[in-house]
Amino acid sequence: MAFAILASASAGLSPAAAAELELPVPSTVIYPGESIIDHGLSTAPFIVKDDKVDLFVLDPKTLEGMVAKRTLLPGNAIRLSDIALPNLVKAGSQVKMIYQTAGLVITGLGTALRSGAVGDQVKVRNLDSGLVVSGVVEADGTIRIQG
């Protein structure tokens, strides 16, 4: 390690600073789609380079209402890329579509072709016309069609 620091310093590079942080970690195995908070959390110390701190969950409150995107193992730090909001719309389910523009509102029913959480873009097949349209999942589970 000392050689690497000396080599970096002699090459004009400065070693990245690091800090020891207490990060939230799962207490048990958490599988994709499962609630993180419901499975329990503890904390563990980690040494994290300053330029990598933004990649990890630092505060357990960040995990409230979130689900795992991949399998999370006990004692391992949780990356922000490992968590997501739960899907409000499930692929194959019937959804309400809304298209709104100045003075005009059109609603219809469709079948979601992909699962999605709030803010995700999903494709929906219109039940009446059979056309596939794209829209954004709203907080109430409707799909706002983009024009």
C-alpha cells in the first residue's frame, strides 16, 4: 500500500481521500422486489473513498418505501443503484390511460406491457384500438400518455 501511495505521489497524482462511515446494511438476505425496511437493518463500518460516497445509501431513511432491485446480502453496504420504488403498475394488468392537452382530456383503458414505478415510462396497449402508446406512471397508478 505504501508503495502505491509513493508511486502515485511521484507520478504527480494524489491518492483519493477516504473516510470511515457507518452505513446501513441488511440484517438478512433481501431478494429483488422485497421491501428493504421490512427485513431489518443494522449498521456496519466501511472505509469509502470520498469520490465514491455518493454511490451508497448513507441514511436509513432513504430506504423507507423502497424495494431491492437485486439480491442484497447481510452486512454488505447498499448502493443507490440497488434500490427502487415499488412497481405500481404490473405488466399485463389493466390500467387507466389519460391524455390531457389544453382544454381536452381523453381517458381509456389499456393493458400495461411492462411493470413500472412512479415516474417510469411504460408502454400500454389500448384495449379499444389495439395501438401501443407510451406514458408515464402517475402516483395514483394511472398512465399519463405523452403527446
